[in-house]
Amino acid sequence: PFLKSWEELDYLSLDGNCIDNEGAQLLAETLDTVRIRRLSLNRNQISKEGLSCILSSQNARYLTSLMISDNEDIGSAEIDEIARFLSRATTSLKLLAVGSHRQCFRIVWFEKLCQSLQNNTTMSKMSIVGSLHGPIEIFISNEQRKNMEKYMADLMKSFGITCCCENGSKIDDIINSATKIKFPHALHLNLDKCREIGLVLSRCKMLQELCLNGNRGSFREDMLVALFLAEGPYNFPLKSLDLGNNQFGTRELTTILPFLKSWEELDYLSLDGNCIDNEGAQLLAETLDTVKIRRLS
């Protein structure tokens, strides 16, 4: 009743509460009568049903800022809902914050949001929580919208992917043309992120350099399985593989060896700063019987 006393509000924050889908529906009914410009609902318990109510409310078109990160774990349904809202001609949204620290923001979700922006003339900033490299902020200009292909290729660098995309603006085209993937020590890997990276690797066609250096103590055996035994087969001309300073031992090395044996030769392999013992060295020697490695560290 207090909120409904006003015709409009510039800013409403309900961050860090326990608002669920029922509460979101009540808030949506308020949005039918009150124009709220900036709405912040971070760290609540809202999922697709509640989000749908808010975005379909009568005055949702007046929202210029929507912050909905760290709610219930996000999925394709929630991303589809947001993408539909962004693609509407009537939206006034300039700032969107989405994602969750509890899970990896998938690259295919990122693709959907980017595609929804191609005909959007208002959005200027998107903040994504839970990307492979941690939280990132994406600034969008009209010039970038005109050249969405290059824009998306540049943005993929935020995910550690460097590519030489020549045509097409889909993530598939960008990943197919990726020549270098680098996830340095700043990345806090978990099983969810390893699965996403493994899926990316299985889609590469031109990858030459892969760097997963410096994730000290991060790698468990199941994470390495997710990374290197993703749906394949691998079909790219890998030349350099840097797995240094990860503190994994012989057991973890055993998980990686099938991936190494996928190649007839490698220009560079780094296993610096790990816990590989003589048994591991023997297994590596057996790999050298089938793979030509030029530089071994």
C-alpha cells in the first residue's frame, strides 16, 4: 500500500531479502500502477515465474535499470524470458545485471542476450555475474550494434577466448574460429566452469593454444574429466598446452593423458609446478612414445 501511494519512483531496492515468486507477483501488480525507473532485486529467491510476472507487468517498459543477480540458480528459461524482454521495441532498459555467483554463466546464454540486443536501441550496459572469468561489465554502443559480429568476438575475450572470426555473429562461429583459450590463475575453477570450458573445447576447430596455468589446488579429478573428456572428438590443430602450477599429481595426470594422446605432435607442453612423481614421469614417457613434443617443461 505504501508503494502504491506514488505514481512513480526513480529507485526501489529490495536487495538481500527473501522475496520469492509469490512476492514477485505482488510486486508486478504494483508495477501495473507505479512507474519504477530503477529496480534492484539482487540476492532474493526469484525464478522464472516471478521474473516473468515482473517483465510482463504494464509499466515494465519504463524500467531503465533492472538488477536481478544472485536469485534462484539461473537457467535457459530465465535467459529466454530476459531476451524476449530486451528484444521488445517498447523497452527503455539501459542497465541489466544478471547471473549468480553460485554457478557458471553459460556462453550460450550470453549468445541469446547478445542476439536480443541487435534491434535494441536503449541498452548501454550489461553486468554478468558468474562468467568464466568472474563478474564482467559489458558496455554497448550503437556502433557496436551495427557490427555485432566483431562486438561478440571482442566480448568473448572476457571469457578467455581469442578468435579470428571472419563471418557470422553466432557464438558457434566464434568458437569454431578460436585460436587461443587462456584461463589464468585469476580464474577460480569449479566443476560447473570446467564443464563449460570442456564443452567449448569440444566445439573448437582452429584452436592452437590452450592455457590453464596457475589454478593452484583447484583441480580435482572429476573437474579434469569434465575439461578433457567432453563430447568430442577433438578436431583442432593444438600446438601449445600449458597446465603448469596447478598442483595436481600423478592420479590427475592419468586423466589428462588420453587428451594428450589425441595429437601426433605438440610444439610445447608445460607441466611446471605440479606434484608429478616418478610414476607420473613413466606414464608421460609412454605418451612420448606416440606424441612428438618439441618443448617439454
